[in-house]
Amino acid sequence: MSENIIGNVTRFIDLTPKEEQFFTDLLSLQTFPKKTVLLREGEICQFEGYIQKGCVRVYYLDDNGFEVTILFAIEDWWISDIASFQDQKPSNLYIETLEDSEIYMLNPTTKEKLLTEIPKFERVFRMLVQRNLSTLQHRLVNTISKSASDRYLEFTKVYPSIPQRVAQYYIASYLGVSKEFVSTIRKRLASRQK
């Protein structure tokens, strides 16, 4: 089972068999049923997780109490509230499984052991942070500069499997549109493909 996470990490660094074993020994594989809240606003994030199986979303509550989805994560993605985990300060985010999920977890102690024993893992986590930042910047530019229809099309390119895996209202929340709009654009796109 750990081949996937090893493959993810070795995109960035080479590992000896001994280093692979040390890394995988630190990981805790946890299973979560659909709709499990892994992190709530006000809690301190105690994990950085690699999604072996499943779909997870990150969201916050706006001033009116509405959920605003800021990120979906699926297999071969990492999930955390980086700021809360790093600074050990309360989060303003929620992290929730949208499907039954299997996630390899590191906590602050195991991550520190990993970085102390195998310093080149710093590169892995730096690259993950850079990818996360790039994704969020791209999303921000799209939100400001593109129409809702174009944002939906971009969303389906970035997350081709998500529309079949999650409810329309989560996608609408991510795009900042109504679920009726998502339904309308899906129908329009489907009719063009016929």
C-alpha cells in the first residue's frame, strides 16, 4: 500500500531502502468514513496527510455561516492546514472527507523526526507548499478574471474526476455560484457533446 506515497515523494528526492523504511515506519495509515470532519475551525491542525484513497475538501464558514470550499484533494494529494500545523495555532478552516478515505498521517512529532533523520525531506515539503501556493494563486486569478462558465470549465480540467464524485453544491461553493448554475452549465455542456 505504501508504494503510492513513496512514488509521490520520490518525484522530488531519491530514497535508499533504509530511508524508505524509516519514512513509512513514521506514517500512520488511518481510515475515515465519508463526512468525517478531520479539522474544525478553532482547532490546531495536528496532521499532514497523504490521501491514499478518497476525496477530501477544505472549507471555511463565511460571515453568513455559509460553507465556502477552497480546495478539493483526491488520491495522491496531500492535505493539511499548513499554517495551523506549522505554527501550532488555531485554524480557521474545516477539513472533511467527502468519501470513505484512507490517509497516511504525519503529526508534528513524526514530521520533525523525519526531517531530523532525513533532511532532504525538507525539499519534499517545500515542493508541496510551492505546488499548493501555485494552485491557490491560479485559482485566485481565475476567480477574478474569468466568467463563471470559464471557471467551471477550468475546474473540470484541474479536477476531471470531481464532478462525478461530489455533490453539485460543493462545486458551486468552490466556484462561488449557485448549484442551479452548475446544473445548467452541466446540461449545456452535455448537450454540446451529443
